[in-house]
Amino acid sequence: MDVTEPATRTRRSDATRAAILRAARERFAADGYDRATIRAIAADARIDPSMVMRYYGSKEGLFAAAAEFDLRLPDLAEVPPDRLGETLIRHFVRRWEADGTLVALLRAAATNPGAADRMRGIFAGQLATAVARSSADPATAERRAGLVASQILGLALTRYVVRLPPVVDLDPEELTAWVGPTIQRYLTQPLPPSRASGR
Amino acid sequence: MDVTEPATRTRRSDATRAAILRAARERFAADGYDRATIRAIAADARIDPSMVMRYYGSKEGLFAAAAEFDLRLPDLAEVPPDRLGETLIRHFVRRWEADGTLVALLRAAATNPGAADRMRGIFAGQLATAVARSSADPATAERRAGLVASQILGLALTRYVVRLPPVVDLDPEELTAWVGPTIQRYLTQPLPPSRASGR
DNA sequence: AATGTTTGCCAACACGTGTTGACTTAACTG
DNA sequence: CAGTTAAGTCAACACGTGTTGGCAAACATT
């Protein structure tokens, strides 16, 4: 009952916890949710499978911890409006080339409802809000963010998951030159004539 | 030995085969490769799981048969060059709204290497060749087709798999108005200044 | 009618999975 | 040093999976 140490004491098991998390991210990214087994993850982390259960409760719990992800989007309000597309595509390529977490999430989201839910959460809570802050017209911000997501995730899918050769071969500069204008258009183009002729 | 009937005789089991295939497509589309179990597919088709094995050899074999897919792309050489984007996006939305096979393939491709391979095959054998036929510059056709694929598949992913609300809510007309120009640009835009500084 | 073949169902195998609880070892605490 | 707690190991359970072979009914062929 007497708790004299600070709330954030470093437990002796923190190294193990971190090793599990690292192995889990790699496995989830490489194999997806179903094929990434707890036994394989534990083997990578050189511990017993039961440790995973003790520290993360269940496979779902482990995935939830491993799929925590911050896009680290810059403040788009400070970016020159005509360079939004270029800035965003550059940021994304750098971000997921350095950290496989988003690829893991993407792979898992294709089959696991919880992962898909988290994916939606990330894009609503991070992308959509960032776009809204930079947008002159908040009413269309969500739709614009959705279109941006479709291109960004499509790129991640074809480049890192399906590995379509021509998309894999593009270097970051070419990628920026090609896709930047697309993002830019989705963000800043005036609404297309919504010829709302009742279906 | 005496085969009097034509080579393509209709076997009595053809109905069952078709029922299995139909159920398999639905299950693979809804659940992905791993979660779609043979038992569930057989139950949907109202037959015994062992029938699936008899007719398709294995789960891999069943998937191979279920993921046979023809994009049915029109001859792009006959499309007015300034309407390529609109034509393609319209075609794709209609195509995969009517047939869940491509969604099944997409879901499976996220985790199953064989499915990813088939996905690459479809886009190399169908999309890339169609684009090459319409392109003035065959040298860049493959790259352009890859970019088109990234946007098309990203749309399918966000709309039918992850189900991002703003993308789900777009009706086909809005989709065409927004994404058509993107496809158009990927297909017909002159090459961006590839500042080819060594590698 | 008798025979062979196709179509289908049943029960079971072998295996890998997530998960659990009992036990041993290490580390800290008085 | 004794005693308590944390960290880690081991073996096993219960379950669902793909897959297999045997057997009965329906059909086709002579």
C-alpha cells in the first residue's frame, strides 16, 4: 500500500516488453495479423510465448500496443498553400520508409476489423484534422482528406505490400514529382461541378 | 474408351462446383484468405468440406480458381485521349461494384504471397498492356500504369476494405470528377523534370 | 437387371493456434 | 539472512484448421 517510488518507475521487465513490441511490429508488418503467430514473435524476442500473454493480455492486446502510431504530421497551417502536396508526400514517404508500423497496420487492416478501425481512427484523428487546420473550407476538408488518404494508402499498398515493380522502382524524388500534384489538387482544387442531377 | 460426347460435356457436378466458387468468392472478399475457412465456404454452398478438396485440390487451388479475374478493360486506343481518365475510373467503379472478386483478391493480397503475385500479374498483363496500347510513349507506359494502379487500388482499399467514411460516401459521379483528372494526368502528362542527379 | 462410375457425406487424423496454470529462478526488501 | 515479489520456463489444454480415406446413395451404361 505504501507507494514511495514515483509513478513511472522503470520496471526490470521493460527491456523484455520493448523487445516483444519490436518483434511484434516486424512480424505484423511482414505477415499480417493472422499469419503472425505469438510463438514466432516470442521466438524473435527470445522469450517464452507466455510472457507475451502476461504483458499484453492477448494477441489483440499485443496488436493494439504494436499498432500505436503517430503520423507526426507537420502543422499544415505553416506550409505555403501551394506546396502542401509536395510537403505531404515527402513526409509520408520518409515516415513509413523509416518505420514499418504503418505497413503492419495496413496489412492487418485488410483482414482484421479492429485494425481497420484503428486505421480509420488514425486518418480521422490525424490526417483529417491536419487538413482541416490548413483548409479554407472546413466543410469539404474531410472529403479532401479522404481523397488524399486514397492516394497515399494506395501508394503504400502498391509499393510496400503488393510490390508492383514500377511503383517499387520509383525513387522518392520521382514519387514526389508525380504524386505531389495529385495531393495538391485534392487539397486546394475548387469543388468539381457536382452536377447533382437526381441520379 | 469410346468417347462419343463432345469434349465439353456438362458434368452433373457443375452446379456444385459453381456454388463452391460463388461462396468462395464471397468469403474471400469478406474475410481475406486466412480467415475464410473451407468449412465456412462449404457451409455457404451447402455441401461437405471434402467436396471442396475433391474439386479444387486444396485451399490454394480453390483460391486460384476463385481469383481468376478479367478487368474487361476497353480498348484504350479507341478512347479520345483527353477522356482516358474519366473512362477508366468509370469503368473500374462499375466493374468492382458489380463483382467482389477484385476485392477478394485485394484483401488476400495483403497477406498471401500467391495472391499478391496474381495481383501483380493482373496489372502487368491487363492494365499495363492496355495503357501501353494507348500511349504515345511506350517507354513510360509501365510507370504510368503503376501510378494509375496506385490510385485505383488505393480507392478500392479505402472504399471497400478499410471503409473510410468520406471515401465510402462519395457517389460514382463525384468519384469520377475527383479521381478522373488524376488518372488522366498520370497517363498523359509529360514526364516531370527528372532531375537525374546520379542515382 | 447388373455393373461400374460419379457425387456426396461422415468421421477422423495430424497439426498449429491462443491461452492457462504450476513451477523454478532471480531480484529486491526488511 | 529470511521472506516476499517479480521474471521467466515448461508442459499441457481446448479448439479450429486443412486434409484424407472409407462408405452409401444416385446415376449411367450395358
